[in-house]
Amino acid sequence: MLIPIPILLLVLPQTDDCLNANNLALLYIHRCFFAHAISSHPLDPIKSQYAPSFLAGYRSACTIIESVKQQFSLFPAQIARFWVLWTHAFSSAVGVTFTFFAFHV
């Protein structure tokens, strides 16, 4: 017996894929330079020569977290099972946490 899947569950990932693909690429491309900006200027990573990568990583991490949050609020039972989304959300949360501590130490 097939379990019916809401139509919106099939449409939502398609509309969010472009946004997530761009932000995932930005997050993982800039991750090394994001970390280097924090390690070289722990009190103010914006003063690092890698500030553009720092900002790109932070913005993409925030967008990924917001996207997963929106998807989870619409379909909590289904999205809870997509471990790939949670892997990227966790990576994003680590970056945002480091940013928070960099500016609040």
C-alpha cells in the first residue's frame, strides 16, 4: 500500500533547491577562508583580508538555517527524516556560533 505524500512536499524542495544549492556552494567554498578570518582576527574577523569569505559564509549559513526552519515548520514529520538537510543545518549552525563568539568575547 502506498502512503500518500502531500503535493506541497513534492513542490517545496523544487522551489528551494536553487536557493539551497547556491548557499551550500558558498558555505563550503568559503569555509576554509571563513575559519582563517576568525583565527587571524578573532575579535573582529571583518578586519581580516578574508572578510568577503567570512561574510559570504555567514550569510549563506543564515539562509540555510532559515530555509530548513521554514521547511520543518511546514512538514515536521517528513523533514525530520531528511538527514542531509540537518547535516547542512548543523554545519551552518557551527559557523554562526563561531561568528557569535568572535564578536562577543
